[in-house]
Amino acid sequence: MKGMALLNLNAAPLSIGALTHSFASMPAGFYARQAPSPVADPAMVVFNDALAAELSLDTVSCPLEALTAIFAGNALPTGADPIAMAYAGHQFGHFTPQLGDGRAILLGEVIDRAGSRRDIQLKGAGRTAFSRGGDGRAALGPVLREYLISEAMHALGVPTTRALAAVTTGEAVLRDRPLPGAVLTRIAASNIRVGTFQYFAARGDYDAVEALADYVIDRHYADARQAENPYLALLEAVVARQASLVARWLNLGFVHGVMNTDNMAVSGETIDYGPCAFIDAYDPATVFSSIDDYGRYAFKNQPAMAQWNLTRFAETLVPLLGDDEQDNIACATRAIMGFGAAFDNAWLAGMRCKLGLTIAEDGDRALAQSLLAAMHKDAVDFTLCFRMLGEGLDGASARARVLFQDKDAFDHWREAWHQRCARESMPVGLRAASMRAENPAVIPRNHIVEQVLAAATRQGDYAPFHECLGVLLDPYTDRPAHARYAEPPAPGQSILRTFCGT
Ligand code: AMP
Ligand code: MG
């Protein structure tokens, strides 16, 4: 693909479909216009045809060279109006009034097959007005990591931003050493964050907060418009979606790792795949991120941190809620307090599904928690244990038993669980099948992710990446030929630290 850099921006009409720009019609202070900066020698590593089809993109007839140029930032597709969005954020509890897209450029939006508006954004496409000291670029390792994990999360049924393309740039990015550069094309329901609201609230610009709230209601929470108090309804709806999102993370053993308010999307999608990782051996105190010194974003702290972020969101909306500030604060507080029950209910509903239960009983929380306590005590692999539980339901030997050191504790728990199951009249085969559909065989395990990224970034060998991606896109199916993806790390293989890589 040499010579790609010679492609003149806008020289040839390159259409990928009808781009729209609802966010670019917001007031000027919401963003800065910024074209991507071309790269030396782009090459397409992976393109997500299924997602392109879902987005109704017109890419099938587009030559690879043109797609590569577009998703490297070397050529703008017809109708693009590239912008970098402004936002602020609390990072590890400390407020920075201006962050913004320092290396991400929104090309535009498309209306997908389901009629939803989706953002098309290049990440690593060069400096913007918000780059501060950064180079505006991304390294290949983190780009492939985001591609793999965000697509795996989607396959696991978690609301998330998606990955459309990864392109290498042929340029080095300087981190602690030179690394191969890349550009990721990220698709999102929108890129509006809690930090976007904070950006305007911190400036005392409540006209802008109101315009943003109206935009978010129209785009993501149309029902709130009909409510007696639409902004309160917006707050309640965002709280509800985050509660259900974080419950899903905990049901799968996912640790986001950097839940700063600029990394919380108001749409309710998981966004910003930096140091995130999945738990192997179950330990609720797990922290992977190398910069999370105090475990602020540890696995078990995620609900509390989500609620903390939502409180920052609520603060920005308080002046919009009505005429009496004390009343407004009381309403917002009630909405935020609702997070606890919403999260607990969603988490427990998820655990019931994992345990093959369909009817709610009072003792279910205690039943789930006693299993988790036994798993923690014996450092049992979270994903494998739930996958194995459904096997041997017919009274035969329980495969999961081998994972526990304390066999008595497991047998005791299993007896209680079997008695609980017996109070529901579901045939054993059906229960086993429902558990297989709830408990994945494969998740993006850290040690595997590291292996495939090392092959790609050090040897330029993308075969392991493609094989791994294929397996992760079908996480509920057993694949004897690819058994190693389902296995926990061998002793010494565990990856306990992850890096943002920005
Ligand atoms: P993150 O830790 O990825 O959520 O990024 C936090 C902030 O730093 C955001 O405003 C990013 O746009 C910005 N940022 C991260 N990496 C870079 C980079 N290489 N160049 C410019 N800005 C960056
Ligand atoms: Mg971020």
C-alpha cells in the first residue's frame, strides 16, 4: 500500500454512505473542526464487514485501497465534517476542566439498519485542539486490544462501542519506546460523556448544559420528553442504564479499569478500552491497571464508582430541574440513591440466569454470594466455574467440583443449589442449555490477548489475532479444537497488570 499518503484529501469522491452531523449543529463551543492528519503508509489489518452492513455502510463496492485511506484518515469520505468534541472529566477523583478528543476525530454519523444514529470516529488520527501535550496518535497494541475486547463484549451481549476497522499507519509512535502506530475506527451510539456535561457546567454555561440535555434526550432517551420533568427523567434513565451495564460487567468478571467521568458514556455503552481486563481466578479486589494505585476502580468498587460518576452528572443537571434549588437537589439525590436498588436487582437477575434459575426467591442472593465466597477462597476461575456448573445437573459428577480445593464446601453449596433448582419445574436438559447460553465458554483472557498482540506488534503476524477474534465472536459455543481459549492461564502465565497505552 505504498504511496497511500499521496492520496489527496477530498481529491476523489469516496462515498461510504450518507453521513449526517447532528452533533456538529450544536453551538460552536461544543467541538473544534479538525481534519485527520494523513499517515505515511497505511495498511488495513482488520475490517468489520458485519458491522459495516449493520450500519448500512456502502463499503462492499469500495476498493480496499479507498477503505484503507478513509479509515487511516488519509482521505475523507464524501460528506464528512470532521470534529473533535469538547469534554471535561474527573480522572481518579480529580477534576480537569478541559480534556476533549485529543486524538479522536468524529467523521460524522450514520443511521443504522435499526434506525439508530451511530457515530463514526477515528481514534489516533492526529492532533486536535484538545491534544494538550499528546501526539494525537495510537499504538497498534492498544488499538488491536480495543478491537478484540469491544467486539468480544458485544458478542457477550454487553452494550458497548464497536470496532469497525484497524489500520496500521507505517509510522512509529513514541511511548516509552517507539511502537508501531495504528488508527481504530470506533462506532458509538454517541460519544457524549458525563464529562461533556461537566465541561459546560464547570463554565457556568447552563444554556449549553440544557442544549446538551435536550440533544441527549432526543438521541437516546426519547421517552423522557413525555415526562413531567424531562431532565429528571433523563437523569433517572441514565442511572438505570448504568446500573444495568455495571451489573452485566460484574456478571461477566469484567474490570473496566479507568471509570473516570470522561470515560462514562451517557448512552449506557461501555466506552474507552484502555487497561480493562477480565478476571481469571475470582477475587473481588482485583485491579489490573498499572496506574490505579489505590484500587479505586477495583472489580468490586465498580458499582460505587458508577454511582459516584452519576452524582457528578446529577450535579450538572440540578439547575435545570426546577425553580427551587433545595427541591432540585432532593430530586436529584433520590434519583442517584435509586442506583443501589437498580444495580442490586440487575446483578441478582443476572446471577439467577447464570445459576439456571427463572423464578425469584428470597434466598437467591445468599446462594449466589456463598458460591462466590467459595470461589474466592479457593481462587477458582470465574468463567470456567460457571460454564462447568451446568454440567452434571442430572446428579452425575459435577465437573465444577475439580476446581475447588474445599470439596466439602462445594458439595454443601451444590446440594443447596440442587434443592433450589428442584423448586422450579424445568427439565434438566433445558436448564443446562439455558446455563450454557448465559455462561460464556470464552472471554478475552489476558494471557491470550497479550499473546496475540505480541505476535502482531512484534512479528507482524496477525493470524493469532484473527483466530482469537473468530473464537471471541462466538463465546457461548464449545470448540474442542480451540480449547486453549477457554482455559485459565497456567501458573506463571497470569497477566496481573495492564497499561492504558495512551
Ligand atoms: P483516556 O485515558 O484514553 O481516557 O484519555 C484521557 C484524555 O487524554 C482524553 O482527553 C484523550 O483524548 C487524551 N489523550 C490520550 N492519549 C492521547 C494522545 N496520544 N494524544 C493526545 N491526547 C490524548
Ligand atoms: Mg477516555
